[in-house]
Amino acid sequence: MTHFLHRFLGRRYRELAKIWIPTVGVWGATGAVGLVWATGWQLILDWVPYNNGKFKKDN
């Protein structure tokens, strides 16, 4: 499989992919922060062990 990808993509596209990795990482991190912001940070922080139960509402 790897041999096929190397033959199919070629050297130029592998070099371009190496250049774009940091940009894709930054956009991915920005998207993750945006997702947390849009869904509600308390919902996400319930999964963090330190904050679990910190924002529970008494019924």
C-alpha cells in the first residue's frame, strides 16, 4: 500500500504535504476549540476528571 502511495503521489506532493502539516494542525486545533465553544464548555469539561462534578446542579 505504501509503495502504491509513493508511486501515485510523487515526490512533489509529499513535499507539499510536509509543508502543509503545521497549517492543518493549527486549523484543526482552532476547529476543536470552536467546537468546544459552540457545544458548551461545561459539557466538554464533564469528561475531564479534575473538573468532573464541579459544575453539577443540585436538583
